[in-house]
Amino acid sequence: MQILEWNNLTGVHCGSSAIRNVINFFGVDYPEEICFGIGCGLGFFYNKLTKSKPSEVIHLRAPNMEPIFFFSSKQKKPKMDF
């Protein structure tokens, strides 16, 4: 499927860039930094993986930034498993 009138802008982070592109498509003009902040993007988690390389991964962003960004008070809060 191709969405006409889609403006795919690159950014600093794939998740916050994607959020910015989606909301810009629907007429909300937030910069990527605001999307990252609203989604509580700053975070830290460490994964120790047994079946892949690298076997240890450190992330400096929240693992659930996208669902948190799109959460509204009228919706059920997304489950946070981490």
C-alpha cells in the first residue's frame, strides 16, 4: 500500500521519527523532540540475550515509547511488561 501525500522525514531516533511522521500526516505539527518527550522516551533497560549476538544490549530509551505516546485517558492503559 502506498499512502499518497506521505512525507517521510528522517530523524535522530527511529521511534520518535515514526511518531512525528504519523502525527504530521494527520495535521499535528510536533517536532521529533516533543514526540520523544511525550512518549517518555528517555529510559534505560538492559537485556541479556542467550541466543543472539551481541548477547547483552543496553538501551537508553523506554521500551514502550510508542504506546505511551498514543495513550489517552479514555483508553485502557497499555500493559508495561519489562
